[in-house]
Amino acid sequence: ATIFSHPTPFAGGDAAIIDDEGRILLVQRADNGMWAMPGGALEVGETPAEGAVREALEETGIHCQPIALVGVFDSRRCGMKTRHHLYAFLFLCKPLEQSVENPSHAVEVLQTGWFAERDLPEEIDPGHRTRIPEAFRVWHGDQRAFFDSDPSSLAPRRV
């Protein structure tokens, strides 16, 4: 019982599902009407990657496979609007060529859509505005994970 006397951040997992054409799958959230990557709270007994894949399936019906860790983001530093301190694990994922299922948590989502990097919707959830570009950075080949609070520390490398 003493374990609960020590506060700790909540953990969440998000899936940046980008297809071979470079389009990212976003959901329009029912709670605020804004676009975001699918994701949510991790459950006891699952890894962050498993949680991100589960959340994506529940919200979109799309099966995906994690291929890289984009980073671990602190809710206080990436624009998230939450009263709780949250660590968000963001995984770059590829969609799998399996049949699409009916999303079990469709009530959380108004609609889904695939968007090119240069054609993102205007109404992106504040907690996702800074993280979607990080997902594309990794998709473009920069495999360094984001752990810093300052996105400028990951300026593109010149090869």
C-alpha cells in the first residue's frame, strides 16, 4: 500500500502510422473536435509499444506494427492540455496489410483520415502539433529518439 504514497506520471502511448506514400493516419477526437494521432493510456501488463498498437486498433480499426521509437514526451513541455503529468511514448508504425476491423472505441473518434506531411489539417490537438513533425523526422530516416524538452536539439543532420 505504501507504493501509492509516491506520485508518478501517467504513461500513454501514441501511434504515428505512416504509410508507404508518406501519409499519416489521424483521428478527429470527439472530445474536442481536433485531429490527433491515435493513442491513449497504457494498461497494466502491456508494454508502451503494445499499448500504442492496441489504442490505434481500438480507435481506427487499423492494425499496425511499431518500427521505431520517435520519443518519450513530457506533457508539460509538448503542448498537452492535461491536469495530470503524463509521459507519452510515441512510436512510428507502419500499417499492416490486414483487414480493417470495426473500431471498438469509435465513440471517441468523429472520423479518421490519411494526411500528407505538407497537407495536415489546421485543427491539430496542441499535444500533437510538436510531435507529428518528430514522427515524420524519424520516418524520413533520422532514427534518433526524442528525449530532450527542446526540439531544436534534434535539428536535421547534414549527410
